[in-house]
Amino acid sequence: MWRFIAHRVVYTALTLAAVSLVSFLIIQLPPGDFLTSLAGKMAEQGGDLDSASLAGLKARYGLDQPWYIQYWRWITGILLHGDFGQSFEWNKPVSELLWDRMGMTLLLSLVTLIVTWMLALPIGIYSAVRRYSLLDYVVTFLGFIGLAIPSFLLSLALMYILSRYAGMSVGGLFSPAYVNAPWSWAKLVDLAAHLWLPVLILSTSGTAALIRVMRANLIDELHKPYVQTARANGLGEMELLFKYPVRVALNPFVSTIGWVLPHLFSGAVIVSVVLSLPTAGPLLLSALLAQDMYLAGSFILILSALTVIGTLLSDLLLAWLDPRVRYQ
Amino acid sequence: MRLTPIPDAGLGVPPVPRPAAEPQDLLFEVENLKVHFATDDGLVRAVDGVTFGIPRAKTVCIVGESGSGKSITGRSLMNLLPHTARIVDGHVLYHPEPGRTIDIGKLDPRGKPIRALRGKDVSFISQEPMAALSPVHTIGQQMVPVISRHLKLGRREATERAAAMLARVGIPKPAERLGSYPFEFSGGMRQRVCIALALSCRPKLVIADEPTTALDVTTQANIIDLLVELQEESGLSILFITHDLGVVAEVASDVVVMYLGKVVERGSVEEIFHDPRHPYTRALLRSVPRLGAGRDTRLAAIRGMVPSPFDRPKGCDFHPRCDFAIAGTCDVTAPPDVALGGSRSVRCVLPEAIRPPVQRAETPPSSTQRTLRHG
Amino acid sequence: MTDATATGGLSPPRRKLVELGQWGLIYRRFRKHKLAYWSGFIVLAIYAVALFAEFVAPYSSDRYNPRYIYSPPQMLKMFGRDQNGDLALLYVNGYKVELDPVALQRRFVIDESRVYPVGFFVKGEPYHLFGLIPAERHLIGPVDPDAPMYLWGTDRLGRDLLSRTIHGTRISMSIGLVGVTISLVLGILLGGISGYYGGWADQAVQRTIDFLKSIPTIPLWMGLAAAIPDRMDPLLVYFWITVILSLIGWTDLARVVRGRFLSLKTEDFVMAARLDGCSRQRVIWHHMVPSFTSHIVASVTLAIPAMILAETSLSFLGIGLKPPVVSWGVLLKDAQSLLALTQAPWLFLPGIPVVVAVLALNFLGDGIRDAADPYS
């Protein structure tokens, strides 16, 4: 067990290092270094970057050094000082912009994950046990539709329908009155009133996918000899179902977190853009369009890091659930 | 050994009804059992009018190739069939004690009464010890609830009984091993665990569906010895389903030979091995390798393959592969089941097959105590 | 399992099955999946539209008419009389301008009194089919080339949305094919190496796959796509977007290939070929690859819709393909704001082909997979 955990933790650390390299690469991708684009932007706005501050920035990011030194400065800045660099678009340190947005992204994703599971698990079990029943067909069909409609299209459609026919103003996570208000019970209620729509949209495709996973897993398990053994020992169908095959089918289900999380963060980015939610999505998009690379790279870094850590947690959960993994 | 074909041999012989065996001898009676499967490609008559009995404290072997319906016959005894299968006709009569009868085939396969019997009166050992236990539960988690339910024991007593059963089947440190997972056991050990589980509630019948197929030869012998030992100890009956005639010779007292859902020959183990009547039984026996047979002796394989259940041959199911098939008879009319006295019967029209049994002078020494009382 | 259904028998009808060969068998099973079978035809139809876009569309993709900005979709009607009193078998109504009293805006509404006959194979804008053959017939269009026929409405420049969607089919559907081809080459190569050689090569490829799968795709794609310079040639942008999408797409295919290689390596017939002294190349290409092509076909079919969705999403965000290139995602970008939507809800319409194409490809892929391997 401990060997397994140690193995996974080391592996996660390596993956995180690789993730940081990719994020850095993305920061470096646009032609020219960011100082040129910064100087260009300043010139555009009529201002001018004096050579002293230019030299200061150059030294700080090691821009005249080879790329690995630049990477080293960037990553040690993050790890040791929590310094993600400077957003030139906002003229603020990235870290000031980052955490608020990431918190909301995390909240949205976690609520969605919970809703997805709460829907997918029972429906998947039902579909597998009552295979080819009417509800199974309905669920399968809805599932296909859920997978086929891109989340942004679904957001647009729901937004249009709600504003056109229900007269609701959608978008954002708070009513204007609460945006800058301190946290309170009323603000929480307001958040819940706004959160359901993005959660609904985001959970659609995930739920559809997980229902299919659960259904397929459980159908596989239902035909295994150990289910026959349990039956041959006089267990009732319901008792048997939940004690054995559902329990076994839960393991691959748990391991889907590994891909549900990236999927969820991806979806959250794009849905947030459409519904203009104060999450990472819109800021990431505007940062990329403005080539505000330190901000964009930091978002990509944190989103990926969260996914990797989430996968680690799901691995550990799986080890706790499945003895075969634990004893490897 | 070519038999002279006699055109309408046996056709005049009416199917003789099986003489009713004294019920007190039999634990199970299967009468004219028919199990059908509804598949996408049509109806499959997996078990097509099977009749045989299982005497108390004896071992009956069902022998046949894959596709013969032997596994389904076995499962019918606990009314545990795949959901596409139905018992459409016949009886599965269970006599818990002489004079009492339960028709298992008539019970609701999901109902309480049949579930109270499963694992308690009749239990099952599957052919896949590797998959027959849940991979994510310990042995104890799988054994203890069964024992406490069927024997109405408390948790502690049930655990003790489980450990005792593990010890009985030869698992070292049984109390500790209750906390182990199936994947921590080797194949042979796992089959021992399955046997312990199957025998833990003192069943009257154990259905062993090719319990040794997945194991290596040495382990096979150990498992079979264990089963025979346990049977002698507790006086249970065993329905042993196998295609391995070597195993049959070792454990059986009665043999049922099945081909395409039908019983083609039935008899005591001595009768089947020393005086096989049906061409299929004879062919099966010829295909078993023997020690001491000269190195030039070729093993006789049965030619052809088992026909698809979707297009059975007309007439006798076996005639396309039969060396003695009589043109115009065997390929036209399905042969009747001819009773030859006792539990002996054969489904064939050849005069050679249905001649009265010969009294054999010598009987193999090992078989004396296994001679059937009602035979 | 149930030995009644497992049949090793080879009676005459069964023998026919064997003679059908692998592909014949797969096709027989595939025919039974009605949904998948008909989805196959839909997919073919969509690709046909993509191939003959210039002919199918009434107009070219960039023809605009400032007189008809944001005009709503017309109904295709039957049996009407035009201005001259002649019978029109098929026709559309014209538009008239109305002033929205609330928004104080000019708005186009359908004018029932005007009738423009519509015909099949009418003469219209000249074009070059496949960029080569000059032609001017269109599958459907107004008999009078200057009459307005906007079955799906028009956008903010007065361009016909139906024609643009049809032209967009070419880019959106082909990006799936091209992307999957790139993924396939990478997937077979790396998955094959991983499965066949095993050892550290396998480890390296597997870890790379794990790594790529652990990064949320949209942010990664966004980051990479944003690096494509604005002024790059549209064809190159198309190419790079495809490459970026394939960067993730190959991982699934590689897993499938690796899994098949691993399970095949131990199969008897591969062993037999090896013992017969076949070379490694020959074992791979003549014995192993043919036996899992069906799985590859299924995986590929299932990978295309994912590509289509990805392209649509990126273009929708404005960092994938950009105008003047026309793709479904680019068209849907116009529907991004609620304001545009309330004014012209028909801007949603390009979403329909996206959903239809993705659904049909998914059904098709599922059907092929089930047919190729009924046990998985």
C-alpha cells in the first residue's frame, strides 16, 4: 500500500514538472519575447517603456539567458515566492488575478462532479440491470444527444431560451448587487441561484459519458461467475447486485476521475466564456487573445496541476476501494 | 468392427417407459426436462427431454462435449439458468428426505423458497475458480454471510465455521486466510476455497461443473480426491459435469452421456465403461489415451463436429458422425430411448446397442463398493 | 459459458459464414444495427455535401447583400402564383422592412404578397467544381438569380446562412478526417512500438500518453492555437489547428493499437508465423495489422466527431479558424452574444449539422465496434 502511494506521488511530481514545462513552452510560443510585445503595446497606447525598467524586467526574467535558465527563474519564482509573473494586460501581478478565479473554477467543477456522479451512478445501474427497457433506451438516446451537443451550443441555447421565454437574466455567478459584497448567507443563496445553469450544462456530457461507462462495466460484471456463485448461495437479486457487481463496477467508475477532471476543466473554460462567469475561462481567453502570456501560462499551469493532483487523489481512492490495486 | 446394417432394426421396439426407481433411493429425479433458449438466431433446445436420477450419497457424472447441454442440465437442478433460458417442460424433483418432494422446476427462480435451497441444500462449484469469487471482497466477507444466513448462526459462530471449513479443505492458517482476497490464492487453493464455500452449509447435493478443467493435472487429482473424501465423510451426493472420462472412471457411480441436449446413454460406471452401447459412447471411450497402448496405436477422434443447435440433423442427432448409421433409418427417424433394465437406457436403434445386457464375469475390484443398489 | 450456445459446429449454413471471411461477418453483424446502418448513410450524405458544396449551396460563401441584413429564414412553399400570375411549383416569399416600435430598429419580415419561384438545377453564380470544372448550375436556387432566397436567413452582412453552412461542411468535416489521419499515423506507430517491443519503449509511450491525457484539452489547445500568428495563410492555420487537435487525438488510438498488439502477440497464429521464420516486419504487417483493422476503423470513426467538436469549440472561441475561412465553428461564433441571438435566433442553425454529424458518426462508430468485436 505505502509502496503504491509513494510510487503514485513520485509519478505525480514528475507529471507536474512536465506540466510546468509545457506551460512555460506555451508562454514562449508567440513570436518575439513578451517585452517586445509589451513595448509595442505601450507604444500603441502612446506611452513609452523607459530603458531602465526594460532592463530591470529583462534581468528579472533572465530574458537574455538560455531558455532553461528562464524556465528555472519562472518556476522557482512560483514555488518559492508564489510569483507567477506580471500581467501586462492588467498591469498587476498574475497571482492577484489568479486565485479568485481559480477558486470559482474549482467550486464550479466540484459541484458539477458531484451532480454528475449522483445522476450517472443510479441511472447507469438501472440501465445495466434493466437492459433494453424503455428507460434504458431513453437514457441511452439522451446520453448520445448529451455527448453530441457541444457545451457552448447548449449554453447558448439555454441562455437564449431562459432570457426569451422565462425573462431571466442569465450569465455570471452573482447578481450585480453581490459581485463585490463580502461573503454572506444571502450571497451564497444568490450564488446557488446562478450556479445551477452552468452546472447543468457542464454535467450533461459528463453524465452521459459516465452512464455509459457504468452501464458497460456493470453489464460486464453481471455475467461474471462470481455473480452466479452469489446466486447459487441463495442471495436475493437486489442484495446481490449491490454487494457484488455494483461494488466491483465502481472501481473503473472511480478511475474515470482521471479523465473526467480534465474534461470538466475544459468544459468549464468554454461554458464560462459563453455565460461570462468569473472563473478562469474568460480571463484565460482574453489573456491568450491579448498575448498576455504570463497570465495565460499560469492559468494553464494551475488548471493542469489541479487535474494531475485530482488524478492522484482518484488513484488513492481507487487503491482504497480495490484491493487488487493496493497489493500490486 | 462393422455391424451388419439391418434396415428396420429396432424400429418395432416401442420406447419402454423407465421403470420407476424406488423414491427413497433418489435425492433428485430429473424427468423429461426441457430447457429452451431464446436467442437472436432462433430457439435453441439446449436440454431436450433429459431423464436421470441422483441417488443419495453417490456421484453421478454427466459426460458430453461442449454444446451437449450438460452444464444447463446441472444448473436446472437449482433452477439457476441464464435469463434467456426457460424450463419449458419436465420436472426436477428434489427429495430432501424420503417421502418429501419439492419440484424445483416449478419454483419461481427468483423467489424465496428456491433461494432458501440454494447454497443450503444444493450448492455449486464452478469451472472457473479464478472468477468464481468476487475480486474485491475477502474470503470471509463472502463466506460468513452465507453461513450465517443458511445455518442461522451468529457472526462469530459463522466465522468459526468458515475457518473450520477452510481448514477442512486443507488451507493453512484458515482464520487468517479469511481476511485474504481471492487473488492472493493460487488456482488450486482458490478452488479449495470454492469447495469450502459450497460445502459450508452441509448441502445434500453439490453440482460440480468441470471443477478441475482450469487447473493443472496434479492439482486436479488433489481436488478430486478432496471431493471424494468429503463425500465419504458427509454422505452428500455429487453431480459431476465433465468431459474428462478419466475423472468419470475415478469418481462416478452412475454415468449420463449427453449429446446435443439429449441423453444418449445411461448406466452404472461399470456398464458404461465395460459394455458401452451407443456408438457415441464407444467413440468417446476410444478417444481416451491409455497407458500401455502400443506406441503405434492412434487415438481415435470422433469425426466431424458437434452440429449447430440451430440446424440439427434430421433423424438421429448423431448419425452424420456415426460409423454405423443405417441409411434410410438413422437419417430419417429420431431413435427412441430404449430401457435396458435398471437405470440403463440407450437412445439407438442398432441391434448391437439394444441387445440385453451381458452378465460380466469379472468386475473391477475398485468398483465393488460403488455398485448401485438400485441398478 | 453456456455450452448450448457455444458451438464449434460447422454444418452447411455455418460453413457459409466462415467463407464470408472476416469483413463479410462484420458487415452481416453491422447490418443488424439499424441505427448504425442508417447513420452510415447520413455520414456519406454529409461528406457528399462537403465534396459538392459549390453545387449544393444556392450561393457562394461570401456573396453578401446589404439590402437583406439579418433577414429571417423563409419557408419553402408549394404551388403559388408569381407577379405575372404564372404557377410556381416551389416558391419563397419576399421580405419587407418593418420598424420595431420598441427597439426602434429596422427589421425584415416575410412579405406574403411577394412570390419568388424556386427551382432545382437552376442557373446561378458560376463556380468551379473541385476548383477545376466550370459550372453554374446549383442544386436548388431562385429561378431569378437576383431574387432573395434565404432558407436559413442571413447574417449581419446579408450573407445566406444556408449556403455558408454548406460551404462550412467542407472544412468542418475534413478537419476531422485529416486530424484523424495524423492521429492514426502517430497512434499506430507509437502504439505499435509500445505494444510490440514493450520494455522501456512501452513505458516511455505510456507515460507520454498519461501525461497528455492529464492536461485539460481546451486550455492546452487554446494556448497552442493562440500562438498561431494572425496573419498566417488560412490553409496553414487549418493545417496547424489540425496538428494541434491530433496532438491529443493520437493517444486513444495508440492505446487501442497497443492493447491489440499485446493480446495478439500471444495468439497462436502470430506465434506460428514467427516460428515459420517470418520476419518481424512481415509478422506485423501481414499477420497482426489485418487482424485488428476492424478495431482501428471503429476507433477512427469515434475519433472524428471528437475532432469536429474540438474544431467547432476552438473556432467558436475565436482562436481556431478565423474568417474568411468558413466552418461551422466560425459561423457559430456570430451567435456568441445574447444580443445577436435575440435579434437573429437563426444564427443557431449551423449548430444543427454539428449535432447531426457528431451523432451519426458516434452511432456509426459504435455499430462498427460492436460488429467488429461482439465480445467487447
